[in-house]
Amino acid sequence: MNIKIFIKAGALSMALICGLQAPAAAQSGQTSPRGRLLTLKECTDYAIENNISLIQSRLDEEAAEIDLLTAKAGMLPSVSASTNQGVSGNWFNNSAAHKNSYNGSYGVSASWTLLRQ
């Protein structure tokens, strides 16, 4: 849903509520929780800031943007690398027959999804 529609609808309904209640409050001497009567601008600002539907719409919009970035990131290639090194030998016997051995392995891999069904 369009966020502008929620803003207009919420502001209009809050303005109507405040507009209908303000004369009655003025006649009976009632005040707002802030201790004074609210102006129409204050009523609409309060309605926009605290409208649950509007807040939910903003959060849905942010979640959609995150989903879009995640989908775009899924189209990028992935690359990984690994290394392994080892040493083995007989440390207590220094004769020529017992030499140390060294080994190592290295790897790089890459993948890129070209088509998803």
C-alpha cells in the first residue's frame, strides 16, 4: 500500500477527531495530557507520529529494501580460500634416516550462480 495514503487518511481522521473534541473540551474546561488544548497542527503531527498502520508501513518498506539488497547480493560470485600446513618427524632421533617432512596444501574455489529456477 502507498504510504502517502496512510499519511493522508491518518492525518484527516485525527484532524476530524481533534476538531470535534476541541469545542467540547473548551466548553467543559478539559485539557490535553500536556495540560493545554492542542492545535490542529499538533493533532495531525501526533497522529502521523503515532499511527500504527503508518509505522508498520515504514517497517515493511525497510524490510523490502533489505530483501532487495539480499537478492542482489545473491547474484554476486562467492569466493573462498583455504590453506593447510604440517610438519612431521622424529624429534628425538637425529640420524639421517629419520628426517622431518613438511607438507602443505592450498586451495581456492569460486562459484557463481548463472540461472535460478
